Amino acid sequence: MSESIKTGGVGKSPAIEKINRLNEVSSRMQAAALLERKAFSEQQEKAAAALLKRQQIIEDFQISFKK
């Protein structure tokens, strides 16, 4: 149901128009979800690597931030 359905007669069927609107919304939601996954998964990997590096520096140099 990724393509719009068109009627052959004059006028529009409310049921078909509703199906078309739902398809449009579904496509937008899927696109937004895909973009969100791509954007945030990359950021999370970078953040995890940076955190690991910071923790290693703290351990290596015995830095304490509790003072």
C-alpha cells in the first residue's frame, strides 16, 4: 500500500482518501525513524568511545573530581 489509489469516476471516495493519507503518514514516520536511527546510533557510538577514553585517562593519571 505504498502507492496512492485513484478513482476512475468523478469525485473522491472518502475511504480511498483516508487510505492515501494513512500511506503518506506511514511513509513520513518510517523516513523519520530511519533518519533518527542513523543520526543517533552514530552519535551514541562516538559518545561511548569518548567516555571510554576519558575513563582510561582518569585511571591512568589517577584524577579525582570529588574535591
